[in-house]
Amino acid sequence: MTILAIETSCDETSVAIVRDGKDILSNVLLSQERVHGRFGGVVPELASRQHLEVLDDLVIKAVKKASVGWKEIRGIAVTYGPGLIGALLVGVSYAKALAYALDIPLLGVNHLEGHLFAPLFEYPEIKFPTVALIVSGGHTHLFLVKKVGIYKLLGKTRDDAAGEALDKGARMMGLGFPGGPILDQLSSQGGTPKIDFPRAYLGPDSLDFSFSGVKTALRDYLGKNVYSKEELENQLPDLASSFLQAVVDVLVEKGLQAAKRSGVSQIVVGGGVSANSLLRKQMFQKGSEERIDPFFPSPFLSTDNAGMVGLVGCYLFQKGIYSSFDLNPKANLSLSEENLAF
């Protein structure tokens, strides 16, 4: 069973060939960081245009790299939400045309489920039920995963996603885009968390997140304590470390709290921010103290990529859960909208 997968939910164009839900034969990706970097964030219209320009070439490249023939491909998996509506439309339209031309099933995949599947693919020892923390530039969600296909939302951000907050914080410091990896790098280069930025826990019973307060605190600190470019450059490592620490503390605390409340001994972490070295280090340290085992995907499978979409596509194909050709992208698709019979 060989599946061709397409991912265009935001600013990464990716195509993968996945076999039997176990082997990723190819997983090619083209980043748009150079396109959006000068704007300090993703410009939706530009993202859509870039997907249009490169998608066909990436499909051909992925097939060649996997050394498979077109007749071997049994289904086309594609992200249809959540994400930027224009970007999603490019991928879904292409997938429909390709599936129709090859006369094979179309498999619509939830982007959040893709992030959730990434660690499950690499660590078959993960047991159910488990808690999943999906944390990226567009999403910060906590789910109880009773089994694959059955999810209960435990908490989510009330304002910015964690990755979005890191990008905006980096922008305030005059750093590039995307900001999360830059803050991670600065923090690891000797920066220490000397500034006590606020952590929003939203009460003892809440598993929701909020990162607007820490952004405001950073803006206020810069306005009151940094008066020149030289002063900013001197403080950057400590600023980056302090800001990143405030965000990571909340993610780790909420994630482990969700696992304890749910009575599970494992937590799966996926999404672009799961590649952050401080988050990984602290989740393992705190998890060991609480006797909760964290599972992270490899760095490449942490970010948006078609490999994770293909993994979900394989499950859908195995269960005969196909999408019709009137499949439409859904910018605000949630896992609660899924009705999957895994």
C-alpha cells in the first residue's frame, strides 16, 4: 500500500510517499521562510502563490526519489484543514485532480491528526489512552487520545498559539522569522532566564493556555529598559532565554497536569514547537519526576510535512475511509469534527 501525500496548510509545501503506514520512502519539503521573512510573518496570499508554483515539481521529485511507479500509488492523501484557506485550497485541488486522473481514492487528512500521528509512527510502544500536546505556530491544543480516531479536547489557547507568541516575541527583539528557532538558538548560547516574565495558568482547574500576557510583558520591558540597539544586542541572549522559559514552563506544566488528571503515564508532543530543545529537555526532566514518559517526533517530522499526512492517509485507506471529490478545505477544522472508525 503506497500513498502519495500533500501538505500545504501554511507556508511549507511538502509531498511524501508513504508505504504501509510504516516507511516514509520520500518526504520533500520547500520552505517559504525567505518569502515571508521580510514581513515578519506569513502572508496568506503569497503562501498560496508559492504553493501553486512549486507543487507540481515537488510531486514529481517525491515520486522519483521514492523510486515508485505511478501505478503503484494506491491513494492520494491531502491536508484539508485546519490552516490558511487559500493554501489549503491549492493542495486539495491538486490532490483531487491527481486522484481523479489516476482513478484512485482521495483521502482528506486533518492537519492536527497528522501532528498527533508523527510520534505514534516512530514509537510503536505508545499505549492508549494517552495525552497529546499539539503545539505550533497556529495551534496549542491538549487532547486525551482514547485511541487513534477518538479524541477529547482538554484545553487550548485562548489567544495566541505558543509558536505564534515566540515569533512575535522575536519580532519585538528585532530578530528574524520564524522566531522560535532563533530564540532557541540564542537561549542555548549561554542565555540565562534572568527576567521573570509572567506565566498565565488561568486558575488551578484550567488546562487552557494564554500567551498574550507574556508578549505584553516583553513589550513593556523593552520600552522601559532598552534604549538603544547596543543595549538590546547585549541583552538578547538573556531576553530570549527568559521569554522562551516563560512559554515552555506553561506548556510543560499544563501538559503534565493533563496527563495526571487523565490517569495516563505518557504524553505525546507534536507540532513545530516540539522541536524546541528547551521544551524537550524540560518535559523529560519534569516528566521523570512525575513518572510520565514524553514522546517527541524526530525534528523533521515535528514541523509541517507530508510524511505525517501520508501516515494518517494509510490508516484511512486501510479502513476504507475515503473522501468524495466534493471535499472542501476547512480553515478551522477541529478533531471533534472527525468521525473516524479506527
